[in-house]
Amino acid sequence: MKKRQETTCAYCGVGCGVSAMVHDDRVIAVEGSTRHPANRGRLCVKGSALHETLDASARLLAPQVYGETVDWDRAISAVAKGFADVIRRHGPDSVAFYVSGQLLTEDYYVANKLLKGFIGTSNIDTNSRLCMSSAVAAQKRAFGSDTVPANYEDLDEADLLVLTGSNAAWTHPVLFQRMQAARTEAQKKGRKLKRMVVIDPRSTATAESADLHLALKPGTDAVLFNGLLVWLHRQDLTDSHFIERHTQGFTAALNTAERTAGSLKKVAAACDVPIEQVETFYQWAAQSPKMVTFYSMGINQSSSGVDKAHTIINLHLATGRIGKPGASPFSITGQPNAMGGREVGGLANQLAAHMNWDSPDDVNRVERFWRAPNMARGPGLAATDLFEAVGQGKIKAIWIMATNPVVSMPDADRVRAVLSACELVVVSDCMQHTDTLDMAHIKLPATGWSEKDGTVTNSERRISRQRALVKPMGQAKHDWWIITQVARAMGFAAGFPYQQPVDIFREHAQLSAYENNGSRDFDISLYADITPAEYDAMVPLQWPITQNAPMGTARLFGDGRFYTPEQSARFFPIVPQAPRHLPRANSSVSDSPFEFLLNTGRLRDQWHTMTRTGLADRLQQHMPEPRVYMHPDDAVRLQVSDQDWVQLDSARVAGEDIKARVVCSTSQRRGELFMPIHWTAQNSSHGRVGRLIPAHVDPISFQPELKHAVVQVQRWQPAQQGYIWLREALAEPPWDAWLKRTVAGVTVYQFAHSTLWRAATDLPQLMGGALLDEPMQVFEDLTRHSQRLVWGTADHRSAIAWVGQTLPEPDSRWVAECLKAGELNSQDRRDLLAGRSGGQVDPGPLVCSCHQVGEYTIRNAMRDDGINTVEGLGKQLKCGTQCGSCIPDLKRLIVSDRAVDAA
């Protein structure tokens, strides 16, 4: 019997509602929930493919202890005894947890309670340290609390949207399309023009949709916003009434801003943008009391991320543009439950329920509420210091939950090395292979999306239910259950009586209300006595959620009341800081290897380390390999062309090099590179970009500077490149550089090798003799120095390879289907060996993942049918009509087509 259930997406901090169709204990389809206020029916392509990632073959299905599959009793006992033994010998600070914004709030709560209240250490940190901690620290410094004052309706209301450090068109596409829809609607109805300004060194899909793009020099955001503060004050456009009644420290902040960014000329020179663009931005800000500044990783992931965020907050405080419809600073989170983790104190320097370590009363309050026998007394180690402590032998046992730090942390090879030497590594995960899980002594199978049951909080403070849709696969258990069982086995049963998620959520709500009386922002006291039935029926609401605000609270600080002791907001004087390292100037070929500034980030159709999105075939088609984006002028200096290979090294970390192909693009500033973060040792030999990033952090937030790394780049020239399609993955791929993905159920390797070999004779040897006894057909194209090979019989092919000195361009899906098929017709056999795609029309590189529409299909529609609008393409091909994340690409194709016609 089919049934439809409401839940919440597992990806970004937008927190979209999902309507899932379940049949025979399987999720067979998902769509955006029209009832959820965060997305109002929209869903990006990643969310739309959630049901395509629920593959049992990729799951960790049973506990393992030192390589032996065991039952849960033995696994729980091994974890409890292991941690207890380390604590007995070395004290509680010798153990640590590293957790994740992928956990539900209930999971987070019990992990934090166990470590800080019962084991007695604060060495629990979360991967939110890598994305949100600078925004958190700035908000606490300014407001006295980690409070996001805005909501998504403000994106509709704003007359000026300022996006800085955010490629929202790709990373938060549902919100970006909401902004675009509001702009279009205003234009149609003849209302005041809604403008969008994008501040980003790269010309991204977001920037291409903006009214103004400031391609500033990386790291100079604070100069730009300091300059705007000064400029508005000189135009008498600051809100003196708000400043005098509700803030402190304005004069010092203004004086510092004047000293560091006192003129348009000085700002333009420091930011390396035309003075006319700076002036336009400042004038638009002056004309727009309804202004939202929407900021993300480009601000946070910096060695001065807190100060950058505070320049944005300074600006909004100075103009009184905070907590009002269409007017606020708005920090957008990266993960589905980054905020839920902050609510329970998931970061090492946080206490539960938005209480603080520097307040003895708060520490005592949490201790009394928990009846904690071993309450920690101060902050623990943040992520980079935590893993450094593992390497120093100070931390002997670590439990990693639902995250992949061997890939995502800076200096990633160092993280791998310290975990390999750690006395006890426990990893809870839903997948059977990740770079981090492979380092574990004890592996614990956790439930994943569709099985997990609890709550998450999105970027606008909205708490939503993530509901269990199906039964857990294999022996997988919920994270809260695993932690609870370990706590009981360690002798803390009285503190962990939980039988179901609602028991934990109820306690979480009670703690939020405990001795609060309006003194703390986080208050969900309405749920203090919530019943299981009420929990199951919860609707999405924004905290605070109290008896006085039973439907939640849309905005905060509009009344000028903040959570500092004085109840006033704090300006802070900001002296802009450059990134920790800058590349030396490259002037000639003799400088090789050239130094570049490397920026990292996300792609449109992928998520974090690809453990989930990598399972969905269609999500891998948009950008199937980790390319290096560089300016064409830099490519000329390096003597490389588009699609050539380069090697990236770092003199500042000990990690291995990166090898990747080049994309020449004027979207990059000269001297700067961009690479995506998603590839791991599971799917690439040389794509794990975290190995090039030094572990430099902001001194306040301890957030790593993941957006800035100096790397050396030189050409790498493989002698042979190609693809091989196999029925099963190789244990150890033999090539110098390789990428792996799954297409139509077949494992496909793209590879490159530094020495020249004949594929017919040498390839089976390289692969360990796996194909030596197989019948083989070979076609060799001497003019193109290429070969096509088929191993196997007429009705059962074992492998297919296309090899050449340059990389072939096959229709990978068609070849994969030929591998899986029974006996092929004569035409298909000839086409396989000749290097043709079965006579099929090549759709070109994928543009619309939702409806599988390629670039060539789109160009043909524009040329043959005269379509020159996004709406027209959508009507004919459906592209751009679902999640909308491909709309910037469609616009780019339309513009390029018009340019060709004009020429």
C-alpha cells in the first residue's frame, strides 16, 4: 500500500519540507512539500534525488569490532570498555567526540550530555566548526547570543539583497529561486525595483544573475563593509536614535572604519574593483532601508571570519536594519542541523541551551538540571586542535559520528595519519565505506535519512520533524540509541532513561526553559510537556516557541532588545586582515611552479564528501570530475589548455599532490584557482583537495581558512588517458590518476597514466591479470593514437575500455548499458569498437539534472525552433521548471547563442 509522509530534507540549512511516497517499506518518490514554509513546494535536484541514494549495497549493516562482525551487545560493550579504560588511565580529557550537522537534535543532545555532564570533558566538537563557527562567534559578540534575527520572508520583502561569500544559486538553490521570483514579481507589478548585489571573487552562477557583481580581491570583504559604514555615516544615513538607545561602541567602530577604509578610492584599491562599482553599491545601500545581507562560507571560512561577519553586523546596527521585515544580516547555514547542534551546545566552546562557559551560574544551572556527576567546567578543544591533540597522544580515544574529517578537515593527510596512530577510533556511519570509516577500530551502523526520527533546525530558526519513513536497514540503529546504550554501559543509566526521541526532545525543551525567564534567546518551553502524539504531529515553527509565542517568533531584535548584560548590541572596531598566506608574484616561466591562491567550495549537484549524492547516477553527470578552474591568461603562462592536466602542491602542508584537468574560465580572477571539495579517496586518487589546505584558523571562532590556500601549479602530461567500464570495482586501481563513479549500475574509471602502454597487452597486467584469460576484441585508430577494447564473450562482456593519448569523449551511459546487455546487435558491436555512441544523438554536457537535458539538446532547440527565453526552453524541454538551479546555465547559453548570431 502506498502512503505519503511529510519529512525534512537531509542536505543544506534551508531545511526544505519533503513529501515522500512510501511503498512496501521503500521510498519510491519525493517532491517538495507545499505545506512547509521553508520551500513552499520547491526542491532542488539533490533533494529530488533523495530516494535514489537509499542503496542497501552501500550501507554499513552490522557492527564491527577490529574487523569482526559482532552483535550490538558486544559492540556497545567494546565502546564503553574502551572509553572507560582510557579515562581510567589518562583522565576524561583523553577522550573526544567529533560529531556532525547531519545528526538530529536528539542525537546531538545525548552526545553533548554524555561527554560534558557525565564523562566530564568538553572535547566534543562538530563539523559545523568548518562552516558556521565564525558567524556564531560574531553574533554572540554583537548580540550576546547566537541568534539569527531574520527569516526567509525577508528575502521576499527586501529591496536590496546583498549576497556575499555565497554561491546560493548552487548551494542554496531553493532560496535563490525564491529571491529571483520576488524580483520578477516586483518587476511585473511595477513595484520598487528589487536589486541584487553579489560580492564574490568568482563570477558564479549567482553573480551572473545579479544587478551588480563586485569581484573583489579575496579577503577584502571587511574593507568593503567598513567603507560602506563610513560612507553612509557621512551621508547622514545612519540611525542615530537606534544607535544611542540600543547599541554601544559605535564611535570606536566608526573611527577604525574611517582609518582603514575612509574613501571610495581607498576601498576600490584595496578590493581591486572599479571605483564606479563601489560607489554604485554604496548608493543602492543608501536608497534601500529594506536590505538583507545574506552571507555564508566565503565570509566564515577565513582566518578573520568573525571580524568579517561583524563588519556586516556593524553596518546593520548602524542603520537600524535588523529584525525588521526585509532588513537584517542573515547568516545562512550549510548543513541541515547546524543550528540544532548549536542549540544543544554541540561545539566545544558552547554550553547547552545557549548558555555560556564564562558564566558560573550557567555551568551550575546545567549541572543541576542534568544532575551531572562529572560536569565539565570550561571549553574543550575545537576541531583542528582536537585532531592535533590526537596526533600528540593527548587524546587516546575518539568517537566520530556522521562525518568524514579525513576529507573535510584542512591538512587532511595529517588527520588521516593521526587517526591511524590513535589508540581507539570509533566511527558511527550509515555507509560501509568512507575515508574516515576505513580508519575505525569499531564501526557502528547508524540509521540514515528515511530511517532517522527526530528534529532539525534550519537557518531561520525553524524546527521541523525529520520522520522515519521506513525500517532501518540491517542492524542499523539511531545515533541517540547508540549513545544512550554506551552511557548506560559506562554506569550512567540514571541520566539516560530515553526510550524514544520524544523523551529527549522534551528534556531539551525543559532545559531551554529552566531558570530562563526571558534571559536567553533559545526558549522552546511550549514543548516542555510534549506528548508522543504531539511530537508526531509537530508543524515547523521558529524559536522562541513559548506560551506567549505559541506559533513561534518570526524575527528578533526589532524591538532593540538584545541578550548582552546591558540588553544593547555591541559594535566592534574591525581592522581588516589579509589571509594568513598570499602567493608570491609570478612574472615569468622561470617562476614555475607558479603560485596561486586556491579557493574551494561546493558544486551544484553534489553534497559534502559525496557519500550520499555519489550514489545517485544523475547527480554525477553535471560535473563528473574535480576540475581546476583558472583564468585563460594563467593557462597561457602555464602552457596548458582547457582539459589539460595540472599538478597542485602545497609547501605548507605535508599532503600529497592533486592532479586534475583544467577549465579555462574568465569567471576566475587572474592568479586564483577554484576546486570543488567533494572528491574522496573512495572515488579518486588525487582529488581530495583538503590535503592542500593548511590548518590556519580564526583566533576567536577556530574556524579553518578553507577558502584561502597558496598552492604551486605546474603542467602534468600523462602519456595515456581513457575510460574503462567494469562489472565490479577494483580493489587497487593501478593508474597514476583515476576517478571512479557508477553509471547505470556499472563501475566506470576515468584514468591517466604517465607512461605509454599498449592497452591490449598492458592493461590486463596493470589490473592484476583480471582480464588475461578473457577473449578480447581490439580496434586501433593509428591516426588518433587510440584503442577501443572489449573483453568477454558475445553475450557476456566483462570490461570495455577506450584509451588514447587524449581523453576520449564517450557516451558513458550507452557504453555501460552495452556492458550489461546480453548479445549485442552487429551495429552496436561495430559502434563500440569504432568509438561511436550507438548512433544515438549526443545530448551534450548535462545542464538540467532534474529532467536530464543536455547542452546540445538546448542549443538545437534554440537554433531549430527559435527559442530564446528560459520560459520557452522550459515549456519545450522542461529544463529549469523543477528546482531552478540550472536557470543561470540556461541564461548563459541563451546569451552565448545571441552572441554567435550577432557575429
